[in-house]
Amino acid sequence: ASSLSSHFQSAGRQLYIETKQALNALDSEEPQQQISIEQAQAWLLLAMYEITCDDYQRGMMSAGKAFRLIQMMRLYEIDAQRPLVPLTTQKMERDQDSPNLQERHKDDWVDTETKRRTFWLAYTIDRFTSMVDGLHSFINEPVIRTRLPSSEARFASGRSEEMKFLDEMLSGLEWSESDLSPFMETIIGATICGRALQHKQSPPAQTLDATYEFCRGHRSLNTLLAQRFQVLLMHTPLECLDPVRSFTALAERLTVLILYDLLQSKPLGSDPQATQLTKALLKESHQQSLDAVHDSALLIATLGQQFQAYPLTPILLLLGARFSQAHPELNDAYNKLVPPIVTTLQAPYNQSRLSRSFLQLLTADQP
């Protein structure tokens, strides 16, 4: 929290130094102590501080340490062996007669939920930071068997809530009919960004079947994004979103632009049928990208008027600027996006080391 306030930056720096010393000392102990959830959480917080306020590369190294600890603790499969067991009326009555048993159940659920939330925080950091340089994600989505986090209100009160798995949430209709928590919004946004990055990293299609598979994956992402846009607008206009939802909405619009850029740059074979498929897909994506540029400009302007921002917002601003520099003609992308991006990076609340570094990159690249 101190990293977000100019009044406490010196205290935050001292806390960072002491925390890193303590973690390094813990790593050097012989024999190695059992890994604790607090250790993984500390490395995650340290990584976020370094990424936003110190040195991005150093922060990525610390994040990698946190991800490895989380992997070793197998937090990606917390619920693999936890079948849903509905509470019977008899069991509920028995628990009500035993306050100690109720308290123990509550503590057990809070401990497990804390591990879930730690995992999902790492997951979002992994996905969004991977977008900067097109790196492979550390956490592999298909192996995740940890349920999504409960609402903040439930977690704070210790009232247990059985959530769905990520694949169930995205493949079902329930998520589109409910107002998701900010944390859940970032997880879904991170997932879509991660899938788009994985799609971009797929090898060039050399056969007609490979081209079909590429187009199928591309349309699947487009469908998911279209659903997200529709649901978001059902609840709140873009210009009225809070900082977290503004961040997520911008991430999803930029994913549309990344997919459009991919279609223009990726060789997809010379087979006539393959060429016809990709031309049709490019035509669809062109209109979606025009809309995404318009929405992105609105969201960036909204971010510039807010008094706080999601810590990783500069990453999205950098990605938006890169796209507009590469495709200045697309709905006047350069003139619509770059000036508000620069203004937002210069905003008082956004004066992190990460913002300044990205601002220098952008101003150096401007004609």
C-alpha cells in the first residue's frame, strides 16, 4: 500500500529492503524449511513492488520465484481431490449445535480460500506481464484444478462459498448473467489475454488442416470476447467503470487488436482454400478492430480522469501504443490512442517507475 502513496514511499522502500533480506535469508537456511503460503505471498508482493516501483526485470525474476513456490505447493490443483459435498439438513443442524465445529470449518475454509486467492493473484500477474514481451506463460491453464475465488464479502466474513472452476465458468452461461467481483473480472481478462498470446505463439500453419484449426481457435476467441463486451455493457457504460473493470475492459479490447495484428502478420499457407478462410477472418476482424480502437480510446480517457489505477495498467497502455504505432491508419488509431496514453502515463496517480519507463519508450519511438 505504501508504494501507492507519495507520503509513504520512503517507508515502503525500507519495508521492501527488509522483506527481501528476510526472504533471501529464508532461502539460505540449511536445511530448507517447508514452504509456507506466507512465503509465496511475500514473493508475490515483492514482485509487484519491483515491477511497478523498482526495476521491471528484477520484478519478473521475483515473480518467477513466487510462481515456482506456488507450483511446488501445487496451488494450481487445490480442489482436484475436493468433490462437492452438499450439506444435508441433519449435518447443518449438528454443526449448529457445535460452535467449535462451526469455527473449525470456518477456519479451514478461510485457509483454503487464502491459498486459492494467492494462486489466482499469481495467475493474473503471470498472464499480464507475459504480454509485454510475448513470453510463454508460467502457469499452464489446462492443468488448473483450483476453484475460482469467492466474493470479497464472503471471504472477509468467512462464509464459505463453493465456486466453479475456470473452464466451467467460461464455457457455461452463468458468468454472463451475474455481476462478477473485480478479482473475478481480472482473472477472466487475464485468461483471455493468455489464450490470445498462446494462439499468437502457435507455429505457422503449413497444411489446410492446420489453417482450419487456427481459424477455429481465432473465432473461438472472438466469440468469447464478443460475449464479454455484451455482458459488460449490460451492467455499466464503459465511461462509468471503476479502475479494475476499466483495466479489464481495456485488456479485452487490446486483445482484439492483438488478434487483428496476428492475422496481418502470420503466414498461413498458400493453399487457395486456406487463403479464402483467412481473408474472411481478416474481414471480420477488421470491423471488430475498428470498434476496439474506438472503445479503447474511451477507456483510456476514462482512466486518465480517475484518481487511481490498477497497478499493471501501464502494461496495457504500452501495448495499445505499440499497436497504434504499427497500424496508425486503423480508425485513426495513432491519433486516437497515443496522446491519451501519454497523458494517462503522466497522470499524478500513475507516476510509478513502470509508467515512467514505458513513457520513455513511447516518446523515444514517436516520430
